[in-house]
Amino acid sequence: MGLFGDHERVSREEFKRALWKLHDKGFSHEEVSEVESTFRGDLYEGGASAGISKEEIKKGIMWLKDHHGGLSLSSEHISKVEEVLKHYL
């Protein structure tokens, strides 16, 4: 799947699987926590807004790119995050 695949949102369960994939790709606990923190507010919205939308993923990735100097995530890690999340859309 790609960014504009079949799904409109990444569900909570899909996001958990994405975080495990990041662990499998060599991300540390701290790096995975930073990714989770970036999307936490979007993830836990209720009702029809539950999950992370395509637009929220784009905004979260842009935020990570703009602030990666203060994070433990490298540009390469951010690209991997984007790749893993896009898989679920």
C-alpha cells in the first residue's frame, strides 16, 4: 500500500504494529517513544476521528523533520517512520 492506498486512517492496532516494525528495524526504545509521542494526540481521538489520518501523518513527519536536531531521530530514521506508517494507509 502507499500513502494514498485504501485506508483513510491508521488505527490504534496498526500503529502498535508500526511501532514494533520500527523496533525490528533497529530503533531504540527512546526513538520509538519519540515517534509515539508525536502521533499520540491524533491516535487517541474519538469517534470517526479515531486513528491517524493521512494529513496528520504528513504533519507529524514534517514536525519530526523540522525538529530532528533536538530528537534522537536521524533523517534516515524519519524516512523509515514515514515508510512504515504509509504501509498502513
